[in-house]
Amino acid sequence: MDAQQLDMNRNEDAMRRSLSTLRQRLSVIEQGGGKKNLEKVRQKGKLTPRERIAYLLDKDTPFTEIGAFAAYDMYAEHGGCPAAGTVGGIGYISGRQCMIVANDMTVKAGAWFPLTGKKNLRLQEIAMENRLPVIYLVDSAGVYLPMQDEIFPDKEHFGRIFRNNARMSAMGITQIAAVMGSCVAGGAYLPIMSDEVLMVNGNGSIFLAGPYLVKAAIGETADAETLGGAVTHTEISGIADYKFDSDEECLDHIKKIVSKIGDPVSAGFNRIAPAAPEIDPATLYNVVPEDSTRPYDMLEIIHRLVDRSEFDQYKEDYGKTILCGYARIDGWAVGIVANQRKMVKSKKGEMQMGGVIYNDSADKAARFIMNCNQKKIPLVFLQDVTGFMVGSRSEHAGIIKDGAKLVNAVANSVVPKFTVIVGNSYGAGNYAMCGKAYDPRFIYAWPNAKMAVMGGEQAAKTLLQIQVASLKAKGEEITPEAESRLLKEITDRYNSQTTPYYAAARLWVDEIIDPLDTRRILSESIAAANNAPVEDSFSLGVFQV
């Protein structure tokens, strides 16, 4: 076995270990609040949130989950909040792509933590950007009171949900709310601001104040059913439109409603019959090195993702550290902007490091993005970037100016953008390659991804210098051994913050995905974007020349 084959085997083993960790962690998250709480739900005759979604979806159709790792490894002092207490994503109901948002009542009775709010707002944002009908499966006790100051009053907090309800309604986006459990206090506005409200008799309830609060506030004694049960709201208040005796009957009616929604107006993105890559996508696992500092050829990834492995490069021999070109993914026409990770040589004889953005590659990518906007072609960014080139030679050549052109083009692009972090995502490179701050319609990460302001080794050494200088300024001396221990502590702490799990927990990425699912997930994401016509005209800000 030659050295190249050994490297490929090592890469595959490393990726499979990463995927095994991913699946183990997902299996725990999918248990929600734990087996005991799941069983309590079933004893009430309810389906769990994941069972509700599975029942609702068309048979043998994909469900693209969003934010499964939201709040991962957070809120330990409160008992944790798996998936931020909400299961959400895009799936097909009666043949129609929909956004589904389901409260997980097994996690603190579906109460809202700060990340619950952020996740729900992200799901609504996706629905608004892509004009997707929204199905709310409501079963929540409302704001988690011990953390109310972090979820209640600010612009991107709980109240923004209802503002979005109103905006989506004005935009003509269908919203259907099924109240299958509690719906309390401010949360009661969500179903009533939806187009149609369904309730499950005996389990569903809607009220601004529950029995205990009513008793405390005005001295009235009333049970939950009398205050806001399905009979009350379908026969007395008129707030709800339908009542059902089981979750299944309620979900069946949602399918009927969705089946009658008018066809969406297409954005018109070009699609032909899909064709599989000629290079087996299963070999994706052995492309990316286990050591994220080692070079590899990004074309090896692209050829395993695109139809027939055909990639028509734009300016192939110029600005080689960014690959730009046209391709198809599952039949969809796309423009791909990807970081080349191998060392390249420019025509001027300059050796350029892979993963680094140079003046020429920034210029090329900016121009290519403009071309895709001109042709109405969606953009796919494949990130494995360590940043922009630094040093006096690069600064004198105006790297900041050229980088600003690329950032300008990415920021002002009006065609939908989709980002996959396949390796590193460092510093301003994250911005230029359409990180979360630049409004990708969807952003995904492979399980080996790393995201930070700079690489761990450089950051740790920088932080070490700062801390050592601070200690010396106070008159303290530090031995080489103590300095070595301090460097390890800093490195370990910093590296723990660069993992895809840390990013996904905070919704810096929408999901961590298996590389083999990349084609399917990108195809579903583009299909979602195709529901929303491009209405803005493409124009750029001022370029520094």
C-alpha cells in the first residue's frame, strides 16, 4: 500500500470517528427530556414532537432538520435544553415543502430558554426568506421564568416571534397552528396570529393566564379546560377553528389544509434531470485530511458533489487559491466558490498557500459572484479558509482593498447563497466566504469543521504572550514549565470553542451534516429557495480602487 493510499485510509478513519460521535450525540438529543418524560407524554395519549413530525410528513420524503444541536452542552445548571426545546426543519406535507416547528414538551414542559427563542426566530427567518408555509405544533409552558430577562424584552427575544407572525401573514405566507398541549401567556398570540388554529380536545389549552395566576390575580377559581380548552375556544370564544380528539386526527387535518394551498410562484432557478457524480461520493470521507493544516485538492470534493463530476471553471489559471465555476447539484444550476487547499503557483512564479485568500483570488471571486447575480444562478460556498494573506508584500498590494471588494459582492448578492464549512473557517475568511453574518439562506458544517477568529496554535501563542506580559508587568516571573502549562490550558480552552458543536449550539451554523448528505441537503435547500422569487436588483456599494 503506497503513502497516498495510507493517507486516504487515515482520512476516512478520522471522518468515520467524527461521524460516530455525531450520531451518538444526536441519538441522545433525539431523546429530548429523557425516556421517563417521553413515556409521560405517551401516557397522556400524545405523540412526542418527533413522532408528530414523522406522522405529518409524506412517506419516503426527506426531512431536513435545522438546529438539532442548538443549546448543545449549555444550560447545565438548569438541567440542559436538548435541541433548545424545539424540533424544527423542512419537510414535505401533501407534496408541499413546509417549515415545521414543534415544541418539545418533554424538555421543561416546552418552556422557552434564550436559545429556544433564537432557534424559533431562525426557523421563521428561513420560512420568510424562502416563502415556505409554516406549521406550528404548539405544546409549551411559555418563557422559562428563571431566565426571563434573557428571553423576554429585547429585539431578538420572545416577542419577535409574534412580530414575525404578523409580517408573514402580510407577506401571504400560510401559517397553521395546532395546539396540542399548553399554550400560555404571551405564547397564546402565536396560534391566534396564524391563519388557522386547530386544537386537541383534553390536551390543548390556550390562555393568557393559567388557573393559578387567575386565582392570584383576581381571585377566580377556574380549571384549565374552562379557561382555555378546545371546547371553550371552538364553541365560546371563537378563537380556535377546529377541535379533534387525538393528535393523529389533528395532524390529518393539517395535511388536508396544506393539500389545498395554491402553488408557489417559482424563482425560476434552472434545473434539469439530476445525474449522479461520476466519481463515487462515498469516497468523500478520504479526501479531507485528519490534520486540518495539511493541504488537499478541493476539486476532489467538488467532483464528488456535482452532477457527472462536471465543473466548468471560471478563470481557471488566475487567482488559484479560490476555485470558481459553474456546475449542477442534483440538477440545479449553481455557481460554486470554494477555497483551494493545495499549494499553487501563480503565472508570476509566486507560490501561494492553500486556504489563503490573495489579491487575485479575491478579485476573481468578487467578479464571479457578480456574474452569478447577472445570470440568476444560486451560489454555493465551500469553506476551508484560513484567512487573507498578510505581510508587507500583501499589504502594499492592497489586500484589504481587494478583500473589501469580495465582502461587498457577497454582502450585496441577491441570489440565494448556501454555505458548507468543510474544514477551517477562520477570521475574515469566514466573512468573505459567506459566513453566518452574510445571510446565507442555509449554512451547514461537516463534523470536522473548525470556526474561530484564527487558528488555535496562533491564537494560543498570541494569548500566551499577552498573559505573560501582564504577569511580568506586575513583577511576577514565569518559569518555562509554567509557561508551557499555561499554553496548554489556553490551547485546550480555545480549541473547545472552535468545534462545530460549539458553533451549532449557538446557531452559527444551521446543522452539522454527514458529508454524504451534502448533495441532498443542498438540493433541498435550493428547492426551498426556489419558492421565493428574487425581487431585489443587484447593486454594489462603493469599491476602493
